[in-house]
Amino acid sequence: MRGVAFYISGHGFGHASRQVQIVNALGLRLPGVPILLRTAAAPWLLERTVAPPVTLDAAPCDTGVVQIDGLRLDARATIEQARDFHRTLDERASREAATLYDHDVALVLADAPPLACAAAAVAGIPSVVVSNFTWDWIYQGYREHLGLAPHLLPAIEAAYRHAEGAWRLPMHGGFATFSRDTITDVPFVARHATHAREETRDCLRLPQQRRLALSSFGGFGVNDLDLSSLDCLHECDVVITGREEGRTFGRGLHYVDEADIYDRGLRYEDLVHAVDVVVTKPGYGIISECIANDTAIVYTSRGRFAEYDVLVREMPRYLRSAYLSQDQLLAGRWRAAIDTVLALPDPPEHPRTDGAHVIAEMIAGHV
């Protein structure tokens, strides 16, 4: 059986977490299919969550955005890094094509590095973009810096044009380089809990009878967040995750080491399901998990990122959500937003969240 290559942006956890779901669904649909992962996403995340055998090439395949922390980014540095990377896109694509030949790849999926589409074209292999946005659309949001990289958007657009189409996820933006007849809209790709709420709380030694809020800001964290000042701890305990074994907090705060979650046979999505509300910045990954696991979300702003406006507009359709300013977040004034979101009625729509299996079937049709 010929193989499938996944090119995954290393920006944050969202791209990797949803593509892992597709990889796992593909492993069930086509056992033994050779899978190549091209991504600089956190190796520990892949090691803990990928089910079928894969070959991992961890060299960066795009540059994403430059984050200062989980809430702030550097727009100028973002464009400069993207400029330097895509200036040599043709040379990179030729080297990648050789890798695709070596692995006998029949189909390339991109979420959403343009390099994937350029390399597939050189190798004479079909490629498909599987994402909710394209990077040319994101970078257009930093127009004041694009003068530093006049070749950037044309290079990205030209690469995407090599793809035979796009399998477009909900809450999307961009895709201007794709004609309408080459775009297929697919359901949410989301991680679903496999353990009951009470079981997860018991396993992680979290209180059963208290409201729980999960502080979730991905791998970058948030500078200047003083959890000891939270005003919600009388009515709601707060869960913090990380990778610092043995870390402790005061009363009402519960630290869960991320390695411990997986060592106990759980997944992060089990924790999302076990809490009442997630406090976070809006990103596709955490939003889709809250939708799939019927968990409310309190969100704050995340700097200039074009996806933000789309997510904020679409969220109320699918889940209970409330806004918390960054000033309120950092000052620990969470209670009002948490009380508001937990008092909201159920969302008006309950979308499909089986996109991983739908896409795995579409991949099977190609290989």
C-alpha cells in the first residue's frame, strides 16, 4: 500500500491535535498504511496521542506566527520569519519531493504549510489542504509589514494553487486561491472524551461536587497571570496543567501534570469533559473540544490574528461562551464571566464532530 504524508503547522497545538485525530482514524480505516508526519509540533504530544505506526520528520515545514506568549504575538517578526522561509520555497520543495519519493507517498495533506503543496507538485503527487484557514489569509492581516516581504503572499498563493482542492473545516477563513468547485466542507475534527466526567475527576484527584474551571493557554502559557488573585475560588475551583512535576498551588487551585494525564490512561479531552468551563484564548482546537464535550468556554482576546474574529463570530452557534478582557484575565476577575457562561441556555446548533472519520474515508478513496 502506498503512503500518506501529513504536513502540519507547528504553530500551537491545534493543527497537530486535529491532524492526529485524522491520522488515528486513517489507521483504523486502512491498517498498515504507511504514514509520514512532517511537523515541528511538540514531540511529546505526538508520542502520547498518535495510535498507528508513523514516521516522524520533525524539521519545520512552515513558520506560523511568532508568539511572545499565549496571548501576544510579534507581527513584524512573524512576517520576517515567513519571508526568510518562503524565499527558498522552490529549493525546499525539491528536497521535500525526494523525501516523498523515498516514502512512496500517494497523497499529501497540508494543515496548512504551502510547502506541502509545492513539494507534492514537484513529485507529481496530488495534495489537499485540510484546515480552517490558509496562511496567505493570516499574513494579509499584517499589511504594514508586508513591504518587508513582497514575494511572500505570491509564493504562498502559487504553492496552494498546486493543490487539487481543499477539505475545509468549519469556522474557516481564506481559501481565496481555491475555486468553489474544489472546496469540500467537512464536519468538525474534534477530540472526544472516552471517560466519564466523574471517573476523570476521581482519577486526577479533583473534587466531585465543586464547579471546575480549566485554565488552558496551550504550550506558550500566559505571562503575568497571578492565579493567587482569582476572585472565583469561593464558588469554583481552577485546574492548571503543565509539564512541571511536583508543582503545587494554594487552596482552590489544582495542578495536573500533563504527563500524569496520559500515564493514567486519560487524554486532555477527558479533562475538558470533566470540567464545567474552560478559560482560554479562542483557537480551533480548544473550541472544537468544548463543542464535542459539551463544555462552556470563557475566552479572552489573543492579539492580531485573523482567525480570531471568525471564531468569536461562530462560537455562539455551537457552545456556551462569554468574553473576558485581558485586563480582567490577568487581574483574576474571572467570576462574573464564569457565572454568566454557566447560566446560558444550550447552544442553538449541535454540529457533527466526526470530521476525522469523514476525512479518513476521503483519504482512503485516494490511496
